[in-house]
Amino acid sequence: MPLLELKNIKKSFDSNVIIKDLSLTVEKGEVIVILGPSGCGKSTLLRCINGLETIESGEIFLDGEVISNRTKDMHLIRQKIGMVFQSYDLFPHLSVMKNLLLGPKHAHEMNFNIEQVQKEAEMWLDRVGLADKKNAYPRQLSGGQKQRVAIVRMLCMHPEVMLFDEVTAALDPEMVREVLDVMMNLANDKKTMLIVTHQMQFARAVADKIVFMDAGEIVEISTPEEFWTNPKTERAKKFLSNFEFESRHH
Amino acid sequence: MDFSFIKQVTPMYKEAAFLTLHLALIGILLSLLLGLACALVKYYRIPVLKRIVGAYIELSRNTPLLIQLFFLYFAFPRMGIKLSSVQCAIIGLTFLGGSYMEETFRSALESVSKVQIESAQCIGLTPRQVTQYVILPQAFSVSIPGFCANVMFMIKETSVFSAVALADLMYVAKDLIGLYYKTEESLLLLCIAYFILLLPISLIAGFAERRLRYAQFGR
Amino acid sequence: MLSSDASVNMLDAIREAFGVLTMGTNTLRLLGGLWVTVWIALVSVAFSIVLGFLFGMLMTVKNRVVKTVCRIYLEFMRIMPQMVLLFLAYYGLTRMFSISLSGEAASILVFTLWGTAEMGDLVRGALESVPNHQYESGRAIGLTERQIFFYIIIPQTLRPLLPLSMNLITRMIKTTSLVVFVGVIEVVKIGQQIIEANRLTVPTASIAVYFVIFMMYFFVCWILSLAARAVERSQKR
């Protein structure tokens, strides 16, 4: 049974239909990269999966359980589906370590052993190269450092599925690589990830599957190799041509 | 400048200042509670209550304290509700201050960005936990400069209490001018009294605002 | 505080009180009194806007002495309650400098000084919030400093100032309620005259009179604040 399943999802804002009739399955340990032009609904899709947006029709299943449009206990679902945003919102009034421990400390349903979580958090901080920052405050960190902390904060909740919404889009170019390296590490650890990004070379290297979206629907699903060397649809070809330039010099 | 006169009447000013401060503090405390309750009602859009709060805020912000006091002190007795000067002063000040506090707290609550709230939701916190551990702490520090400004405003507003026959600073000054014609001395002491009451708060407010800016932007 | 058969008495009292308003020219006189307050506020605001603009520009001057003097003036006007300032102008000027000002004149003087300080601070804030690269863009297309100031900077400062000034007007109208303490015959004074004149015939007159005064201030200020909000909203678009 797939870990995450979306069946015939429809989502509109007022009169604009953002997502029309979308279906997708995600297996455990799969890394899926979602590509597409701006405004095609990629971010909205991620936000529907963890309940930040409600859907008009269709259903979303996690481990066979319906999680879409829940009115109660949505926080239990969000303990299992983690998300990292473009704006890496760390809580400014808490130190890095307190940021990391806030979720586990209050998730009584998951019975975390706080000492264990703390050791784990320190191990993760070390792995992402921020071991010395555990008592620092967010205002003292650079964008790339904050984003890495945001990713660790999500990891401390041991989510089953990880959602990444254009997490490097707001970073200076020099800091993008350090964040992508962390995500590559997670992929190698066989975590289940849904990534929305514009980093093409990274997408090609990290993905098990490429899902190409346009105007609210899935146009093409292929392996990275197929997608770049031999796209099946016209729209995919058009999208990829945006990133290629003919040199002035011959 | 008659310094012996100044020495003679300083105790009167001191007593009046204490009275002013005493009433102001009660008013500030009550309006803080009232304002906080109203702000939460408006922030969470609680039906029915939010309309009542809205009407209260419009009434309170668009009428001068003096008129509110006159109404309480002169009109209420005719309706059978007799209030003492002190009661009028505290009720009036709380009524007025509550709406100013509401504005401060509500804008502080709204300053916590939607993404912050979503980030908190995404690590699995319940709505109550999100409010308690993420929204309120941040709103608290944001509200401090506005709160200090309200405190200053309310202490200044107490200068109308002489209208309801309270022996506050204005009353003492006017009395002394009328009785002894020592205008310069009386007015000087009056200014000094208010300076002593208000300057410290003005400085604290400025200090708090700079600390807040540092905490948010690290500069 | 509240007697047991109060509710019936209260309604009677209220009904009786409102009768006062229909008598003679009472309501008209009250409106006249309100006009006195509003007029004082409008004149003061007019002066404050003009002088405030100049004061605001003065505050952005690079000279440290000028800046400090301006700051002291601003803080003094901000810290002192308006009542105290009224007393200083009305009693202080009379006895100390033999300048005898009428209640109205003293009020206008005080509110203008106060309004200029507040307005000046708003103008200074608006001037300082214009980003530096506006000046740089002006220079880059070859304008002189004076041209930049008049054609680029000033128009940008005017936009946020409109709703802020309306907010100041509303505050000023509320504060003019204090002029009753310096002998100006305004709405409260007239109200008290009406109550006194009808002390024996309509003893509960104060209910209606003060209620009407309350509502008058409310409507004037409320409409102004609604207008200010409408202006703000139209600017956001």
C-alpha cells in the first residue's frame, strides 16, 4: 500500500481553480520532485497535503487513513507530515535548541523521550555543520543556517513524509548548496520526500520520480533520465526549453 | 520666585501626585485586563462578542474622557446610580484606556505572521499550544512600546479629574493660584510634578522600543 | 448605589430629561457651543499643518543644536498634559508677562503649539522614511537637490500624511473639550447653563444634556475617523 495517496483532488481560491482533478501515489522511501511553471499549483498541492489548505473534493490518504479536510486533531497528522517553508520561519524568541525541542516537548501523543530527542537534535546539528550554534538565536544566523535549522526542526518530529516548498528560493546563491546537501543526505537515508524546487540539476540528481505539473494538473510523470533526455509531452518540452540558451558565440 | 512658598506647598503637590498615580495605576491595570480580553475577542473573531467589543471601542475612542466623567458624575445620579468621585474617575479611565489597550494588544497579536503560525502547526502543535508558545510570547514583546505609550497617555488624561472634584495636581495648582496669586511658583511645581511622573515612563518606552528592534532584527 | 424600584424611576427620569431638549432653543444653543469647540480645533489644526510642515523640515536639518532644541520642544509638548499647557497659557501668561489672553486665544495658542509639534514629528517621520535611493535616482537623472526635494520627495511624503493628519484633527477635537476650564463658553458650559436654568422644573435634565453632548462628540469624531480610514484604504489600492 502506498504511504501517501491523493485521489482526485480539487482546490480553488474564490473562483480560481488552482488544482483540477489531481491524483498521485507516493511509496515509502520515494523522493519525488515536483516541477512546473509558476502558478501551476505546486505549493498549493503541498499545503493541501498537510492540511494548511482544505480541498473541495477528492481525498488524501496517509497509510490508508483519510487525512483530508479534518476538523479535529489535525495536529496529529502534522506530527507525521513535516514541512519546511521558503521563509524558514524559526521562532525568534527561542534559541535554536528550544526551537528544535518545542514540537517534541508538547507532542504528548507521540511519547517522546526528551533526553533522547535532545541527543538526536545535537547529532543532526552536527551533521548539518551547526553544532556550535545550538544556543544561538535565529537573528544571529544567516539564511542558509536558518534553513538548515528549520530542516532539523522538522526531523526532530520523526515525520513519515517530508514536504519541501522551494526551500532555497529565498537564499543567496552561496548558501543554496549547503541546504541542498542536507536534502541529498536525507534522500540517501531513504526518507520519503516531496520536493518543490527550481534547482534543475539538483532535481535531476536527487529524484526517484519527476512529477511535472502545469495549470493545476499533472502533465507527466517520469524518471529524471527520461524527463530530461526525452520528455513525452509538448508542455514538458516547452518548460525545459526555458532553461536552455543558445550561445552567442559559435 | 518665592522659594519659601515652594517649600510650603510641595507636600500638597506630593499628596496630589500620589493620588493621581494611585488612580492611574488602578485604571491602567483594569484597562489592561479589559483591553486584553477585547483584543482576544477581536483576534479570534468570536461571534456576537466581537460586535459588542467593536461598538465599545468606537464609543470609547471617539469621546473625550472629560465628557465621559461628566456623564458619570452628573447624569448617573439622576438615574439613581450614585457614584463617588473616585469611582467615576476609575470607571472613566478604565472605559477610555480599555480601547487603547485593545488596539495595542490586537495589533501585537496580528504582527505575528501567518507563516510563524503555520510553522508552529507544522511541527504538530495544537491550536492552544500554538497560541501559548508561539503567538503570545512574540505578541508580548511587540506590545511593550505601545503599552508604555498608553500608560503615558492615561497618566496625562488624569489631569481632568479635578472636574469631578478630586484633589489632584490641577486642582491644587488652580487653588493656589486663586488663593495666593503665586502663579509662577504654582505652575512651575505643576510642570515639575508631571515631568517626574511622565519622564521616566517616556525613557523606559524608548528603551523598550530599541531592545525590541534588536530582538527582532539583531541590529 | 442602585435603589430597588430604580428601573421604573430611571425610565421616568430619562423621559423627563429628554423633554428639556425640546424646550426653546436649547438644542440649538448646544449645537452652537459645539461649533465653538470645533471652530477652535479647526483653526488650530490649520495653523498646525502649515507650521508643522515647516517644523518637520526644520527637524531634518543636519545642525545638532537645532535638532536638540526641536527635540526638547517636541518632548515638552508631548509630556505635558494639555490641561497644564492651557493653564500655562491662560494663567501664566497673564500674571507673568501681563499678556491677557481670552480663553479662546489661549486655547488656539496652546493647540497650535501642540499640533505643530505633533505634525512636525509626523512630517519628519515621513521625510525620513523616503528611501535613499529616491534621492540617488533623482541625482542619476541630473536633477538639482532643490528639484529633487520638490518634485520627488514632497509628493511622496504627502500621501501617508493625510490619514495621520485626520487622526490628529480627531484628537484635537476631543482635547478641545478641556477649554471649558479656561472660561470658554462652549458646549459643556452651555449644557450646565441649561441644567441650572431648569433645575426646579426638570431636575433630571443633566441626563439628557450630557447624553446629547456625549453623542455630539461621538458623531463628529466617529465620522472623522471613518473618513480617515476610507482615505487610508483608498491609498492602499
